[in-house]
Amino acid sequence: MRIARPVAIAFLLSLAGCQSYTDPDAGRTVGEVTDDASILVRVKGALLADREVSGLRINVEVHQGVVALHGRVKSEAHRLRALGIARDVSGVVEVKDHLETAGEATKEPR
């Protein structure tokens, strides 16, 4: 029992240190970076699992819960579906649309 208490205290202190660490480039804590990575994996997985949307052609970026989708999709319907898939993932705060439909010139983000 005497060893368990110091180990538990050290563990709790290490957790507190993780929350106070910030990513110097982005101003994010380790927890925020981990949350963003989790959201990225779930959004990309959902896009890849969808039979209509070609998830391989869509790049996903996440920063503090804001998801940005980049790439090219076959149609406006596919664009709207990809945006909906991303919005439905738990933890997503906002979805930024940087998708292009086939045959469309580069456009401003929506």
C-alpha cells in the first residue's frame, strides 16, 4: 500500500502536466491534439465507409474540433453527403467546405 500512493500521486501529477502543455505552433494542449486526432480518424473512417462518397479523394484536417474537408468529389450530391457525414461525427464543432466537384474551377471556401 505504501508504494501505491506515491505511484498514484505521480500519475495524477503527470496528467496535470499534460493538460498544461501547449503545442507551441498551434496553442493546443495535448488533450486537444488527442481529441482532434480522434475526430480526424472517425471522420476519415466514416467517409471511407460510405459507398457513395470517395473518401480516398477527400483530405481531412481538424483543429480544435473544426473539420476542414479538401479534395474533389464527383457531384454536388456527393459534396453535400461528405459534409453531412463529417457534421454527424461526435465532437465536430464546425465543418469547413473546401471541396470541389468534378469539372468545377477552384472556388472560395464556403
